[in-house]
Amino acid sequence: METIFSVDFKRIDKGQAFIPVMDRGFLYGDSIYEAVRTYRGRLFLLKEHFERLENSALRLSLKIPFTLKELQNHLNQLIGKQETDFYIRIIVTRGEDSAFDLNPSRPLKPKTIVAISDNHEYPSDFYTKGINVTIVSVRRNSKSALDPEIKSGNYLNNILAVMEAKSKGTNDALMINENGHVTECTTSNFFIVKKVICL
């Protein structure tokens, strides 16, 4: 399926889906996002994702320009009656600025971008044989540098990590923090099973 786009809740053809070059999300990564999926065309945990989006916005002093109900209605309209497993990315930028200024002191109009595509499925042998990961030199952002409670559009930390992992011939990077503690992979959580108890 070709990716479906909407900007400010207006569906737009792929070739017309643009944001202004002075948008702060493009210039500085001054944006937040959530990734939602569907199962057979039904939105999964949208309320919880919206609440997390609100939390990110609050921490950035960014106003979300839509309600949960408006978002739900818009997504259902875009999806239609297709009983498909979709990947949905909801992005809210602080909006277009008139000057190159890091301080967002002027009132701006936030911009909303929605992209819907087929849900990405990992190959079945990833689940039966596993994958190769490597600990990379790129450290996970420090909590004191970037609040992990903010799902920011700035993904450079993860991009550098996965590039290093791929250069070493592995599927993904296992990222550790400045204290040497395991945190996560570049786009997924990481769990360790220490003990299995059979009842």
C-alpha cells in the first residue's frame, strides 16, 4: 500500500505532502510523535498513545491542536473500512517560525502530520533463530541532557547507533547509557530473562 499522508488533518497526495522549510520540526527536531498500529483495521491503545503524546507536549510547552476524539475520527476516516494491519505515525511540530531563533518565544501554530503505511513485519526466522545485536560506542542520551519522557522527533542518537551496528554486520544496536547500563535497542525494548520458574 502506498503511504497515506495528511497535514493538519487534511489528506494530501504523497507528492504534495510538504512542510515549510522554516518549520521548527524540520530545522531543530522541535517536534513530538507517537507510533500507533492497527489490528484488522482497528486502532490499538489510541487513548494511551494520545496521553503519552500529551505528556511529551506538556514537557515541551507545546499545545496539541486536536482532541483524542478528533484524532480518532480522522484516523478512522483515513483508514476507512480496510481490515489491515497499519503502522501510523502522528507527528506534531511546534510550527513555522519567521526567524532562525532557538528560543520559541513567539506564539506559533503547531503543525500535525499523519502518515499511514502497511505495518512492518519482521522475518519469521527473527523469532525462531533470533537476531544479532552489538553494543555500540554511541551512548543513549543522558536523562539530564534529553528527558526520555519526551518522544522527540530528534532521532539522531538512534540513527548513529544503528549505522554503527550495520557497519559491524549486525541487525541492530544494543545501546548502553553513560553509566554502562543496558537501556534498549534503536527502535525496540530489550528484555533479559534471568530465571524461568515452571509450576
